[in-house]
Amino acid sequence: MTLWGLCVFLSGSAQEHNGTYHYAGKFNSSFGTGEQFREYAAKLIVRDSRSLFTMKEEGVHHAGMMDPSIDLTNDSIFTVFKEHESASLLFEYGDLNRRSHFFNDTLFPMVWEMVEEEKTVNGILCRKAVTFFKGRHYIAWYAPSIPISEGPWKLGGLPGLILEAYDEQQHWYMTYVGQTPATDFDTVFFNHMLREGTDNYVAFGQFLKRMFRRLETAFGSSDQQCLDCPAPPKLRFHTWEQIDD
């Protein structure tokens, strides 16, 4: 294996690869505690040195409605904006009140190990790379024929677009299914967020811990005075990325 770390946009022919790259995949919102897989459609919109990744659930989800855990589905994997020129990355987190919060993170800090394996993804020849990032092992299949160092979610920094990516347990899995020429997204909004400044990943972890403490206090405050009272539900909080150092 060889190691690869890249934090620049492969811009020699970047414009000709502008467009929307569509992915289909799944996400297990009960990773680590059970199985609640949901189907998702995702898209990665690439415009020159900027990109926007979004992931939307397909259909109506009913699984786990009787589960006593709190489903914090709006984790940090659903909306990610990248700007290569300034090495900036923003991601969205939706709280339990459906309010959006944006935080910044490092652009492509992962170090990839290049593996001597190849396969085709939707007819495009890809090569394999693996990395460990924020508490999880990831496998990526990237296309050297699409020379942009991009990928779904926060992943990227390889010598080609990542067309397939998943974690080792396959709780999250994205596969490229096609491309359209559209490059429209609200760059004004994200540029404003960059200029105004956002809290960093450490602040994101502190934000989550405060929210979890408030929920634990609220759900643990009921006064159990009778033997026949049902036990309060056991809270299970889990986030996709490791938030502790």
C-alpha cells in the first residue's frame, strides 16, 4: 500500500467535469445499537473549486417507531459544502427542533492508503483507497478518469472523484448512479457563512454534549414513586462522527 494525502483541487481540466453527480445509498440511523436502514438519494454538485453534497431520504420511514431511543437522524453527514481555494468545509447539523446549525471542519485531513485493486462503478474504472477518519474506517473507490479530488460527504482528496464510498460496517453506503449538467446551488448563502465565520468541530462536539445533557436531564427528571410505574426509556445517544479527541 502507498499513502496519499492531497488538499488541492485537481484543476487542470476541472471545468469540464462540472455538474451534478448522483448517488444512491443507505444509512443505518441506529448504527452501533441496531438496524434501521433507510434508502437515500444523494447528489454532489461540483462547480469549479466549490461543491455541495446533500443526502435526502427516499420514501416514508416507519421502522423503529416503537423504539424507546431518540433518533438523532439529522447527523453531520447530510449537507456538506467545500471550497478548495480557501481549503474550507462547512457541514450542517439539524437539532431536535429542526433548526439548522453550520460548523466548519478541516478540508480533507484524511490520509488515504492506496490499494492495488480495481473495479468498475456504473461502467467507470475505479481504484481502491482506505482511510480512518473521525472514529471510522472508510473504503473509497475513485475514478482517475474524472480528475477532481472530490467525493460524497466530507470524503475527498484522492486523484479522482470518489464514485463509491462506505464505512467498514456498511452503515453508510453511497454509490454513483449518473450525472447531469446542472451546477446550480446557493453559493451566496455558503459564501456568506464563510465570511461571517462559523464555529469549528470542537465547538460542534461541545454543542452536542450540551444538547445530550439537557435531554438526559429532561427525561430523567420524572419522579418514580410507585413500584408499578413503567421504567423510563433508556436514552441512547450516538453520533456518526467521533466527537472526542
